[in-house]
Amino acid sequence: MKKWFKPILIFLVIIGFLGTTVMLSGIIPISASSGHWPITEWILTFSMKRSISTYTMMMDPPRLDDADMIQRGAGHYEIGCRHCHGGAEEEHFLGQKSTPVAPHLSTKVSDWKPEELFRIIKHGVKFTGMPAWPSMQRDDEVWSMVAFLLKFPKLNDESYQKMIHAEDADKIVHPILKSCSNCHGVDGNGRKAGDFPILAGQNESYLEHSLKAYANGKRHSGTMQLVSSHLEERMIKELSRFYSKQKRIKRTLERTPEIEKAIKRGEMIAHKGILEQRVAACIGCHGPSESGQTVKSHFPDLRGQPASYLMNQLKLFLSNKRGGSEHVTLMEKAVTDLTSDQIKDVSLYYESLTTDQ
């Protein structure tokens, strides 16, 4: 056995020397225009598929046919993904010049299971230029992207444009406001999907603090961090002022007997709190006060906000995954003992309110 040791050692030393020499020489092409050698591409692709399959073995996807989730995913796809992967009927030049070529997702989505898409979107893929999701805490946003991608192959250019752009968005001159309108509506009153917060009539101070928290990563959102990180302080102030001056439009809430009961229960929580669960009353910070205004300007006005959005935010607080401004710890403590039903009740209560209340 020992007689083979010396030749093997010499062989390994020679291989190591040659490899180091080639590496230091710089003759190995790393240009994207050269592409991968076939064997390199096969090894990378095979390894990627095996890794994704292994890490998603025990995952159980949530329901992904919800219209609100799909709309949320569409908004991010337009600003964060289309530039490489193209639109519904559009091949994108930038994606075609990458190595490997960025796939046109309308034809490639069906190659992957929902949980596999989740893994790819959240963590990205090495050696491909596919980045990880900007915020590791927001699995809900990643699942929204998956929900949209499952719908994507069925869209044509007209239906895609209708999904990503708000009505009358073409009337907006400022490009930042046009980008905001894709999710929050032209006047900040949101779109049909209920998972976007209403910005119209919101406290100016709260909007400004929120945008800054998104920009510096203290409030977690892959979508909003991507948008706000490029905003100068002057633009943050202008946006906050603009949306705070818009009139908030009353939302139409289907008031079934069950919803009415939930609203009543939510009203009790908002005004009285839950002493035995150490849950404080909401009105101390969020109103409505007797004057109809929120008590403190640096807290959000929750009146008329979509219940689905409020529920999601409360659940994020509950799991310590929301983040926020310097006041975020107050909410993390406030919701510690709230149940899912209580979260739903208080969210429905605030959605039922108007800015006149």
C-alpha cells in the first residue's frame, strides 16, 4: 500500500501546481460573453436542482390562489424582476446577456414546484446573478411572488400591464409617484387588492419615519427596501407630505352578521384592551380619540385600513419579523398575547371606521 503513496502524492502536487499556475495566469475566461463550458453548466445546474430539492423536502406551501397575494407579487415583479426575466410577452435584453441566460419565467415556472420557487426567490442562486430576497424576515412577501409566478404564464401583455399599473397612472408625471401608484393607487387609496396599506390621509410624520426605516433596513420588506433605499431625504419628505394631504376614501366592507359580531369584539379590544391577557387598548396610540384623530402623530392612523393588511402586520409583530422605527418595541410587546381570532376582530373594527369617526 505504501509504494503507491509517493506517486499519488507527487501527482497531487503536480495537479495543484498546474492548477495554481493556470489560476494565477488569468487565462481562464470569466467574461459572461464566453458562456460556460458544457460540463461546467451541467455540474452547476445539477447541483442547483439537487440542493433545491433537498432544502424543500419538508415544506408545505400556503394557499397561493388568493388575488391579494398575486397582486402583491405582481408589484414587486415589475420593479425587481422584469428587467432580467422579461414581461408577459417580452424577452428582456439584459437577461439574455447574463451567464447563464436569465430564463423567461412565463415558460419556465412550470418546471418548479411552488416550494422550490420559494427557495429560489428567498435565497437566490449562486453563480447565476439571481439575488436573495432583500429581507429574510418576510416569507409572506416571497410567497406572494410565488403566487404571482404561478399566474404569470397565463397572462398576456395587456393583462400583465393591467395588473401592475393602477388606473389613471399615465396621468402621473413624477416617476416616483408612478412607481408608488402600482401598489398604493394614484391618490394613495390603494387598489382593489387589500394587502396594500392606504397612504391617503396618513400621518405625515409616520410616513416619513416608515420610509426611513425601510431605507435603512430597520423595517423589513423586500419590496419597500428596494424602493426606499434610493430615495433622498428631500423626496421622502415630499412623498410623505403628498400622501398625507390626500383624502382617504371610505372602503366598502361586507357587513354580514358574523362580521358585525367580529367588529363589536374588535371595538372592545381597541377601546378597553384585554386585561387578563395584558393587552393594552389600541386607541391610546392609534385612536380614534374623541376628536376623531390619532393620539400621536408618529403612529399610524388605522381607520379604514384593509383588515387583511392589518392582520398581516400584527402577525409580523407577533413573530418579531416586522421591524420598524424606534417605536416598534411597543407594538411587539402589545400583541404578545393576542390570538389569531382577536387579531382578526380588531383588524375588522379598524377597517370598518372612516376618517369621520
